[in-house]
Amino acid sequence: MIPKFIGQYINGEAPTINGDGSFSRDFTYIKNVIQMNELAITTTNENALNQIYNTAVGESTSLNELVELIKKELSVFKPEVATIQKNYGPERMGDIPHSLASIEKAQKLMNYQPKYTIKEGLNESMKWYWNFLTEKINLK
């Protein structure tokens, strides 16, 4: 959903959120996933081997918060994005209202401490998204 919202903003379109935007997820940045994989590969803790872990941040972000973070980050590249309002559509049947991953097991067994919050991840990746998507749709 993050690339979709970014693409909509870049195209000057209002992103559509299903429901009232209060549903939340534990979004994580790709570098947290890489960090977790490196920890799993290099661990010397025998109890950590052959386990299943949640790779996440351990923080909840609502869809309303997510869209506002994206809007703020993209406004640096395209100021008119700041004026685009979001749309609300019907809730998706069967959608889970709130999802928050427990990272306690990874913290305990592999000393996992995610390095990036959703805000930090968006901040770091927005230039890449901007360059990739604007090049793809010839908006530069």
C-alpha cells in the first residue's frame, strides 16, 4: 500500500483509504528486514536457530498517520502534494483492524533492535521512490 499511496500522490491523485483510516499496521522498513536476516545468519545462540521470528518495528501506525507521513515526505519534492486531501472508501470485508507484531522473541534470542521507525524508513526511501516513479511515468 505504501508504493500505491506514493504513486497516487506523485500523480496528483488523492489516495483512497478503506474505512475511516483508523486501522493500523506495524509497518517496517526493508533495512530492518535485512538487519534481522543478518542476525539470523550470524547468531551463535543455539536457542535462536530454526525459529520463526516477526520482523517488525513493534509500533503501530494508522493508515491516516501513514498517508500524512507520505504526504509530508513527498512535499519536499513536489510542494503541491501538501494540498491533496485523502479519500475514504468502504471498509474491506474481513480486514483486520489492528495488527501489531511482537518482536520480543527476536529481541531476546538475537538482540534484535529495529534501527528504523516507519517515519525514518520513509524519510530515507522517499528520494528513491520519487526518482523511480517519476522516471517511470515521465513526470520529472
